[in-house]
Amino acid sequence: MLKTFAAAAALSIAAGAASAATVVFEQDFNGGPSGLNQTPAGFTVSNGTVDVIPCCGGQFDFYPDNGLYVDMDGSSGNAGRIDTASSFSYTAGQRYTLSFDFGVNNGGTELLTFGFADFDSSLTIIGPDADIFFTPFSVTFTVLTSGTSTLFFEAAGGDNQGPVIDNVVLSAVPLPAAGLLLLGALGGLGFMRRRKAA
């Protein structure tokens, strides 16, 4: 159930857009502390609790050799929500890709909701019914108004076993070359039409 990512507005394209995606936000959680009911690097905990694992002498390590990652249902019986510590700007008409690794810590399925806090947008996914390997997940979307926002992840439940996330990356995706050519041609036609009318 994907909601609209923004309200309608004019499309603006910068000339000579880069051919590679530009990273807007990136966090692998390895730069912060680990522990139960901890705040992950690059985020704030705005509701409930989350765990940054592995921790506690290796007692909790569901994905060995992957560095630190976040269990979204911390150890307090109150599933957590995390928001990026900083807001970022988004641009009308720009395509973005959000990707992250997704797993579970209990071998069952888990629900994870994520989206943008400053406008009505979210997506809920069901985690894999296994806890052997992370599953890469990504979604690409276009925003229709400019603004700023934080990115959030939120779990439901309260059994201290939740969805697990790692390697969060939000990137601005360049418009394909064909799209730039088409927009340039349409812009040129509009300019010529205005000149004739003058």
C-alpha cells in the first residue's frame, strides 16, 4: 500500500544532469555504538526502542560478518521508530531510490513501515520468513513538490523480535538521456511559440 509521495507541482530539470545517482543519505550503522535499546548512528529514536546489534558479547548476532545493524523492536517490549537525525532537501520532479537490507531476528515474518515524515508517504513491507541472509530491498519514486523531510523506519509489535535493517541509502536518480532530450525539445518548442506570439 504505497501512498502518493507528494502533491502535484511543476517539473524542473537542471541542464547537464549527471549520469550517476547522487547519494543524499547513507548509513550502515557501523559508526555508532551497539547495545540493547540504543540510538543508531545517523538517526534518532522517536518512539519505542531499537537495538543496535550484534552486541552483548555476541549473544545477539543474527547476520554474522555484516557489521552493525538495527533490530526495530528493541528490548523494552515497545517496537521502535527511528528518524534520520537531519532533514534533507528533495526537489520537484526528481526521481529518488531508497534501498536497504531487510531481515528478521526470529525466523518469522515482520512488518516494516518506512517513508518521509514531512509529507504523507509510507510503504509497508513484509519481511522474509527466514533469518539466514539479508534481503536487499529498493523502491524508486518521484516527488512532485520541493521541500525538506526526514526519513523514518517503524516497526509494529512488542515481542522484542522485529524487522532488522542495514545499509540504508537514499539516492537522487538522474533522468534518462531520452527524457532529458524530450524535455529539452518541449522547452524549445515553448520558447519558439512565445517568440512567434511576441
